[in-house]
Amino acid sequence: MHGTISGSRRVRLVMALAATALLMTVFGLAGAGASSAAPGPPTISKQPFGTVDGQPVDLWTLTNSNRMEVKITNYGGILQSIRVPDRRGRFANVTLGFTNVDDYVAKSPFFGAIIGRYANRIAKGTFTLNGNTYHLPINNDPNSLHGGTKGFDKHVWAATPITGKSSVGLQLTLTSPDTDMGYPGTLAVRVTYTLTNSGDIRMDYHAMLLDNIPTVINLTNHAYFNLAGEGSGDVYNQVLRINGGHYTPVDATLIPTGAIDPVAGTPLDFTRPTAIGQRIRDSFPQIVIAQGYDHNWVLNRPSQQDHSLILAARAQDPGSGRILDVLTTEPGLQFYSGNFLDGTLVGTSGKVYRQSDGFTLETQHYPDSPNHANFPSTVLNPGSAFDSTTIYRFRTDRGDDDRS
């Protein structure tokens, strides 16, 4: 009869259900689907990554409860890998890098590194502070770039793991002695990376002088992003918005002229979402000088005294749906479109990096600020602390709330 099950059929059905349950248990499938187990707590682990100048270097793996994974090496505080999902839940590494520390030492264009003492350029490697003139190494002729020939990116930092219920982190410390790369003052630096369950990579920078000699300081992270996935090709179709209506024009050596000009009417206007490659071959003189984008945007703040955490930029890959929000307490943002990636570097995927296969969004004070009185000051005096926060916030366009 319809709607009833005979005794023999009932026995066969019970046996089939029992067999299915046994298979799910054996193969670890129990609880799949709607009744899946709750995610575990965030974790941190480390493995050897080689040596630099006889010092052991480790690679730390931070994983949140949603399987987002960040790998950081204590050589240079480098973000070696950032694995995040696309709109379909498929994971990919979205930052450029190398598989071994030797490549970082020999040929890295600052991939993922902590930059200091002074991020970006200082004109002719010279600045004056309190009547004293200081000379820095010239490593980007005719200027000094990213702290000199051995900046913070080329040191082995002391590392301490941090664990929590909804986040996991790595604290890195370094002491830079007086006259290090020509900079005055003995500086104690601490950078704390925190990976949260909500998809944030938070970077808290702190520095203090250990003597009575004032200095200048400008710290950032130099991660190169490709939201379609590292090694997937150029980023020209990825869309960028920058929360800055002005920028600092540069001369032929990429040093700011001292002017602060509006972006309106220029290819540097990213106040509305615009594909990175849409205007990158424009004949605008600033684009020609930099061979693409390599400029400092003045972020929209009510005053130079405002240091609140604001949205500086948003990048999105239409194909994967991945979105990166960059939030910062800094006054400026350097957008660099990977103009000088020339096909000589082999990345973590085994593919070579060519022009514009990645972009950077470096939160910072303005380039060459010690030589421009109208720029926000980068002077750090004894008894004062340098504190700065930047967040890389990852999400997708699958309809979740805008958390910026």
C-alpha cells in the first residue's frame, strides 16, 4: 500500500542508514553540511626558514577560525603569504613573495616588509634637524630610499607569539642604534601583527628613543597585492578607490616638489572606483615620470592633528570578488603600481612577476617630509612615542555588510 513500508524494506533501510553513518565516521564526514562542527580557535605555529648572517630565521603561520592564513617571517617582518577566500570560498595567496629567505636577502623589492627608519625617499640622502645635518646612504640615486642600504626590512627581528580567543598575533621588536644608516638616536621599535577572525590584519607600530637625541621616523608595510591571486597576471582590471583629493607631485627623481595639488582632472583621481589600468598609460607628466603610479596621496582628514583610524583605500577584484580595505591613522598613502617588476623574479607560485603584477598601498607620512616644513612632521623627540596603526581588511562582495 502507498504510504507504508513493509517489514523487509524497513530492515534494509535501517541497514543502509547505519552503513552510511559508518562511512561518514570513517572518512571524517560526520557533521558535514548544515550540522557542521563549529570552527576551532585561531592558531599560530612556526617552522625554520633559513639563516641570515648566522641568525636563525623562522616563518610563522597565523590561521584564524575561518581558515584565513597569514605567514610572517621575522626577517624584515615580512608578510610572506596571505591566503583569503574568494566569493565562492576558494582560497588563494594574494601577496607577492618568495619561497625562501635567500631570495628575500638577495633580490627582494621590499616584498611585504616593515620599512624604516624612514619609508619612501629622502632627497639626496640629506636632512637637517635642530641645526644638525645628517647624511644617509644613497640607494636610489640620487636619493635615499626606505631607510638606506640596510633598513629595517633587512634585519632579523625578535619574535613573540600572541594568542587569543578571536585573534592571533606576532610581536616583533628591534633596536636601531644611534647613527644606524646615518639616522640619529637609539630607537626601540615594536611592530605587532594581529590576525582577527573577522579578516583583519592589524599592524600596530610603536617606537621610542632610548637616548636624548631626536630623530625622524616613518614606518610602513610594503606588501604587494594581487587580489586575483599571486602569479595570476597583471592587476590592471582590479578597481581602486583612494580617500584622498590631493597628492604631492614629484620631480624627475620622484622627490616631492613641496606642492600639494588636487587630483581632480588628472589620472591620479581615484576618488571614485577606477580600474588601475584605465589611465596608467596616460601622457600626464606625473604618470610619465613614475612610469605608472608611484605617488603619495594626501588622505582626507579635517586637519594634520587628526590621527583617527580612517578608510584610506579600497581595492577590489571583479573576477574573484575579493575586497581589500586599508584603514590607517597615517596622513598619507603611497600607491605604487609595480612599475619596475621586470620578469626577473620568480614568486611563490613558481611564476615570474612582470610589470604591474602587484600593487602596494603604503600608509605613511609624506616622502621627504624632513625637508618640507609644510608637510606633517616626522620628528620624534626624546620622551615622546611614535604610534601608528594600519589595518588590511579582507572580505568579498557576496553581500556582507560594509565594515569600513
